[in-house]
Amino acid sequence: MTAVLSIKKQVVKTSLTALIIALIVSSILGYLAIKHEVGELFDATLIDNTRIIKGVIDSEHTTQDWSDLQNSLDETLLEHIDRTDQRFNGHAYEKKIAIQVWSRDGDLILRSSEAPKHALAPLKEGLVKFNGGDYNWMVYTVWLPHKHKWLAVAERSDIRQELSRNVEASLLVALVIALFCSIGLLKIQLKKAFAPLVELGQKISQRDFNDLSALELPNSPDELKPVITELNDLFQRVDSSLEREKRFLADAAHELRTPLTVIKLQVEQALLQPESRQMILERLLASVERNQQVVEQMLLLARLEAGQMSVHTTTVIFSALIREAIAQLMPLAFKRNIEFQLDVEEVTMNGDSALLLSLLRNLFDNALRHSPNNAVISVKLFKQAQMIIFELIDSGVGISPKFLGEVTGRFTQGGGSDVGSSGLGLAIVSEIAHLHRMKLILKNHEERGLIVSLICKNNI
């Protein structure tokens, strides 16, 4: 199981790792660069010193006693004197120089106190590194043309290494100090950066479970704004869901309480009046059927409003669905001698056949309930300018103009008469039409009845 770490710890850990790696790499590269540059600088200085010494020794106008020059070197180059000796008045980084003068035949003419008795380098001009004795040397050898001698000037390499180490140590100390300062600054900045997240958590924890209002965090960073937006959207969806549940419970209580009381009274009446039992049972059956329809429509509408009805889009023959919906309601039409007059073109569209069938069944059921006996219901389906138009005209009394814009609401009956309607049919039609991007238009006929129109774009 993967361990869960806090974002702050992960950021600190990653930042420290990156800083330490950068410190190590920069230290190594810095040491190598400093070592190289110090070596180049010392080499150049050694060559300059050699040329100066050459200029002093190799003069055609002066004659020198090599023993006097030897004594002068012994007094001048005090490398053999310890730094703790009071006679030492030099510098810790002064160059430890050794000087040798050799004859053409390879005899040692002169050497400083630090120089060994053997040659520090081959007797040829150039800069070479010599490993031997207690120290390593960098040696620059030149020919003295007027004295016909070889001059070799050497410098101890340990001074270079000491200088490089001291410079690198100084840089390392500075980098470590910078590292600790960066850690402190990082912690302060992380605390400041995570403050809005902590504030968001506190606001959520302090909320009552019934409080689903939008969160307000004015000074939130850009990275946190999408989280707050999504949380507010979630609160809104939860609030809408709770409102739908409350509305469903209120509708159920409103719509089922009275019918259940009526059914109970009818059962009691059937028990007390055996001679009227047949008639009472028929009324009881009609009540049960009506309540069953109401419950089914309420559940369907609740699922539609909650978005729980998934639309399985396929290619459907809309004209065939019209005939199927009418066939299911023909017993009711025959009973009241109502005729369906069809003017239907063969139209194919994309949609959910089950939902579209429910839409048509509710429209036809509504038309049958509001039309008188021996009436005619007109049904049209045709294409016009890349649009599919469905039109249903019943023979009822229409809808009062003041209810025409509200009749698609729940339990709204615009006619004002009790014709056994639950008031949910047009609400279901409106929801299914919205899912299929259909435009629903309701208007009263000039003479009599209601005109229901469905218009959608031909999506095939």
C-alpha cells in the first residue's frame, strides 16, 4: 500500500533533494574549475618569475660570482624557516620556489636551499611537472645564452592545492549557508502558499451539513480556484438533488394521501353494502389504476429530473413509434369512440426509442382524456426545411391563457376540470423533449382544442 504524504512534505523533500544535488554538483565543478584556473595562474607566474631571474643572471655586461649568488639565494629564499619562527615574515600562500643552474655538461652550478642536488627536470626548455622527493614540483627550464647555462626554476605544487581547497571550502560554506537560508525561506513561503488551502479546509469543517451555499475565498490562488469552483458546483448539484427529493416526497404526500383515503372508504363501503359490491369494486379498480399511473409517472419524472435516465441514442422510425403509441391506447379510444386522424410521413431520426414512446403515449393519453366522446384527434408528422415537425390537435376545451406558460409544471392542469389526469404528463413530455433537443410549443386552436407541436432538427 502506497504511503500517503502531505503535499508540503513532498515539496520540502523534493526541494531539499534538488538543492543538495545542486550543491554537490556545483561544489565538484567549482573545485575542478578553481583548481584548473589556479594552476594556470601559478604556471603563468612561474614563467614570469623565471624570465625575471633569467634577466638578472644572464647579462653580457655583468660578471657574477656563483658563490656570491648562492649566498644571496640562501638569504632571500627562506622556505626552510618555519612559520612559527620569528624570522618568518612572509605569507602563507607565498610560492615555495627552488632554483637550479646547470652547466652545458650537466654539472650543478647553483641551487637554492629547497632545491635537491639532482635535476628537477630534463635540461631542455619548457614547463614540466616533476614528482620526486617530499614534494611535487612544477619546473620551468630556460637556456641562458650569455652564460651558456641552464636555469631551472621550480615551484611546489602543494601550495596550489592548498589554495584550491581553501577557496572551495569558502564556497562550500557559502553554499551551506545559502542552503539553510533557502530552507527557511521555503518553509515560510510554503506556509504562506498553503494558507488558502488550510482556510478552505477550516471553512468546510465549520459548516453545518445543511449549509450548501457557495464557498467564498476571495484571495485564493489560481491553482485553488478550480477546486473551489468544482466544490461549489458539487454543492449546487447536491442541493438540487435534495430539493428534488423534497419535492418528490411532497408530491407523493399530496397526490397519494387523498386517493388512498378514497380507496379505504370504498373498501369499507364494499364490506357494508354487499349488494353494491360490483359497482364499488369497479370504481376501486379505476382508482388503483389511476394511482398506479401517477406513481409510475412520478418515478419517471423524478429520474428524468435527476439525470438518472441515460439516453440510449439509436436510429428510430418516429412514424412507427406514433403508430405503436396509438395502438397501446386504442382500447380507451374505442371505449369513448374517439378517432385518430393520421397524416404521418415516414420519418427517421436519432433518439431513445423508449423515451420517445413514453413522450408520445403521454401526449396521446392527455389528448384522449381532454377530448369529449365521439371526437377526432389529428396527428401530423412531416419534414420542412431540414426540420422534423410533429403536431397533435385534440378536441378538448384547450388551456386557459393564464396557465398556458405553466402547464408543463408538475401537477398543473390548465383546463380546470377533473378528467382523471395526474398533471404530470406534460411535465414528462417537456423533460424528454429537452433531452432530445426538441422545442415544445403549446397553443390553443382557434376553434376548439389544444395544439401541441414538437420541432427538432433532422439529425440523420
